[in-house]
Amino acid sequence: MASETSESKPLLQKCLEKLTTGVIFILYTQATFSGWLLFIYLLTTQFWWVSLAYLVWMYYDKDTPDLGGRSLSWIQKNKVWSYPTAYYPVNLALAPGFNLDPKRNYLFCFFPHGIIPNAIYVGLTSGACEFQRMYPQFQVQIALLRILLFTPFWREVLMGMGLVSCTAKSLNHLLSRPEGGRIVLLSPGGAMEAYYGRPQKYTFLIKDRKGFIKMALRHGSPLVPVIAFGEPDLFDQIINEKIRPIQEFIRKYVGIAPIIFYGTGFIFRYGLVPRKVPLTCALGKPIEVEKVENPTNEEINSLHAKFVQELKDLFDLYKDKLLDKPDDDSLVLM
């Protein structure tokens, strides 16, 4: 499906790809709100006991997001993921020297975060992506805010998709697996990076983000820089400095950046559907990391500087090919 050009596809197939992509995105972005809304609504009905029973279940199951999650193959490998893969479409670019050892665990650090990491999930984690076909021996999981994995009902779907918590406990658990074969996808820039999303502009929050460096050193896990080319072009956002303090307040206490964004619509020009923009997940050559139980600031800073340089080199390697108008201001490191 992904190999067909947009012009050669039947109209019904193009509509199905757009509809599926839009529905998945809207459901994901509204998961927290809709999950809690359903939870509260059920409390006011004769099915109040369902919400209470689920509350007990969440307490009993509270450690699962920190202990590898609960991936479900029927969700990850569902045919539904083939539609967004073909809609954008999503491509894979491996830098020269890229190679993975299935006996080791890797920390993939991706940029930019975007409104949500569309390219990263569809292009590296879903069963429909090329990366999964090339490296089937790896279990690939995205680490995100723990609070999102405590959304009633939806948490089961999110964990089924392979999502796990980004807490230190969770990362330690995954990167310490003795059998290897684990890939953890982490966004060092986090939700705050979404504020800087602009079409054709790549702003990475990296200069003061060093926690992932320390984690990699503790486990001797190779670091892989990942850039999702095309991610900033999926949406525009309305920027108003007067409401930024409110957005920051919500982000600080809820963990979600409440960005006012818009893409295309199902029928109209504007809406909440991601734009049909080619996405490319560019993977840099793994950076070897020597295991250090208690790394010093000097060791952390040295590896951080090396990672930043590799990230810049990866961007320069593909910008002329993947950006419409590459220039010296296309990449900003903050």
C-alpha cells in the first residue's frame, strides 16, 4: 500500500487512509479528557461500580507502566496502522554505519516531539513500518509521561500500543534486560518542545537535557539520534504570548502542553487531521557508550557534547534531500 503513489490510488482508499489517520490522531489527543469524562459519567449511572472497580484495578496495576508495560501484538500489528503509514507516507533512512546488535539494549532519542510523535510511532513502533520488518527481533517501546498511562480505560490501549512510562524506574528496567533486544524511544525535549513546532523549522531542546545521557552511561546502552523529518509540517499552531502562562501552568501540573493547533480537515481546508506530508525517520549511527555506574559530570558532559554533534551531523546529512528550503536557520538547538 505504501508503495503506491497518491495519484494511482483509488479515491476510496485515499479517503480511508485520511479518515483512519485523523480518527487515530483525534482519539489519541483526546484520550485523557475522554477517559476521565467516561469515568465520571459512569459514576452517575447504574454502572457506577464499573468506575470503582476500574479504580481498584488501576491501583493494583500501578507499577506495570514502570515494568515494561503490557504490549499487545493484536494492537501493534493491527492492519489499521497500514493506513497512516500509507497516508503520509512514512519512510526510513539509515545513516551510514547503522547497525544493531540484538543482544544489546538501545536508547533511541528522537527529535522533534511534535504535537504528538506521529512519525516515531507509525514509522518505528507500529507493525506496519519498515523498521519492524528489518529488525523483528527487537521490542520497540515509546516512553512517555507516566500520568498519561493512568487515564481510565485508555491506559489499556496505550500500553497495548507498546507505550511505557518515562520514569527513571521504567528506563532502568528496560535498559537492564540481560537478554537484550530492547529499544526505548525517548523524547529528551518532552512536551515543551511542542511549543516550538513550525513548518520547515526544527527546534530541539537539548542543551540542558542530560538525564538521558546519565541513564545511557549507567547501563552502557548505545545512544541513537533520531530525527523525524516532516513532523513540524503536520500542523500549524496559534501563538499568543498572553495565554502562554496558562499553557505552562497546565503543562507543569498535568504534563500535557495545551497547544492550539490546526492541520487539515476531513472535508474542509482546516481541521485536526494531520496534513499529508511525507515523513522520514532518520536514524543515526549508534554511539557506543561505556558503562559507568556513577558517571561524573565530566563524563556526562563529554558524551552529551558528542551526542549533540552527532545529532547535528544527522540533520545536515539529510536536510538537503528532505527539506523544501533548507537554510542555516532550519535547525535551532536550545
